[in-house]
Amino acid sequence: MTDLLLVAGLSLLAAAAVMTATAYVAARVGRVSVVDVGWGLALIAVALVCAVVSGTGQSWLLAALVTTWGGRLSWHIFVKSRGHGEDPRYEAMLGGTLQQVGMGRAVRKVFGLQGAAVWLVSLPLQTAAVAGLEWTWPVWAGLVLWLVGVLFESVGDAQLAAYKRDPDRGPVMDRGLWSWTRHPNYFGDCCVWWGLWLAGGLASGWVAGLASLLAPVAMTIWLVWITGARLLEKTMMKRPGYPEYAARTSMFVPLPPKRG
């Protein structure tokens, strides 16, 4: 129990520290959306804390996977958002810009919430640090699913960047992975965290697997309905051609595009 409380407490402290630093940066630049950069960094911090406390090969493997995923994601978002204004999703969530609603509201509705979400999503990392490895087959299955997720995210981001550079592009990105799912990056993110649950939670036994199952479930709900696909769709549906694209393309799970 002491180890469990230690790992849980240090993980919460790591998430809170990164989100506090991110809130400070947001106040300086006037954009709440910097939290998207801090999200990956906070999860890296928690993964490293768990690995240092446990010292096991399983936890260090999970830390390497989270660092690879989170580092790529944070850098990609940082480069993509540099020089841009506030993300419309966060304006909708806050009811205005950071300057209009104030930092207190942003901390309550964004930074505090996302810090708690980081702790929740990292439950497979925490349980692995406490329980240790029991089965190896979920680790291999988790690695495969993690790789699928990272490929969906990185390839989808590269295809979107190429589309934006194309002077003859159409009004809506519907090429490559984007012809099978409207949100390949969110789908990939989902696969990554189900993979980490397999390699961290389930690989540590049934009790650890069940105790940490809420993490990938919560991540899936978060990506589809809260700050992810559904919220972004509200803005995208106003763009010319997007409703037609949505009618023929799966929103989340990749499926062959509808014909006619």
C-alpha cells in the first residue's frame, strides 16, 4: 500500500508541476491551447517518475514508449501552433478568450482538469510500477497496438502537412488515411493508450488490468466526445465541403469510404 500511495502521489505531483508551468506559459503568451504541448510532457514526466521509483524493465519500457509518443506529439503541436491564435475548441470550452475570461477560469476548466486527466490516464504506468510484470504476451500485443497508433498519428500529420503545402488542394483534406477516418491522429492516440494499458496494466495481472482499465476508456471518451473529435467537428462542419466529406468518411474508426 505504501508503494501504491508513493507512486500515485509522485505521479500526481509530476502532472501538477508540468501543468502549473504550462499555465504560467499560457498567461505569458495569452493562449490556453499551449496545454496541448504540456499534455504530452506531463505524461512523459509521470512515466519517468514511475520508472525511477520501480526501477523495473517494464516501467522503463513504458517510459520509453511514452517519451517517444509524447515527445513527437508535443513538438508537432508546438511547431504547428507557433504564431497562431487561440484554438476555437478552448474558446468554446471557456466561453471566450483567456483575456476575456481570466486565468482563474482557465485553471479550473482546462489546466486543473487536464492535470487530473494526466494522472487518470497514467494509471497503467502506475500499476505496472507497483505490481510488476506477470505476463509477457500483453506486452507484445501492446507494443504492436502502440506502433499502429504512432504510425496513424505521424503519417496522418505528415499527409495533412503535405496537403496544406499543395497549391492545388481541394477545400477538404480527404487523402490517404484521411479518406478512411476524419481524425486519424485522434484514432492513433487512442490506439497508443490502449497499447500502453496492455503493456502496463494487463501485463501486470488481472487485478492491475482491471484497476487501470478506466484509463484507456477515459482517454477514448476524451478523444471522441470531450476535447477531441466531436468538439472539433462543430467548427469543421462550417467549412465548405466538410459536410459532404463527413457523409462519406468515418468519424473515428478507419473504414472504407462510402461510395455515391
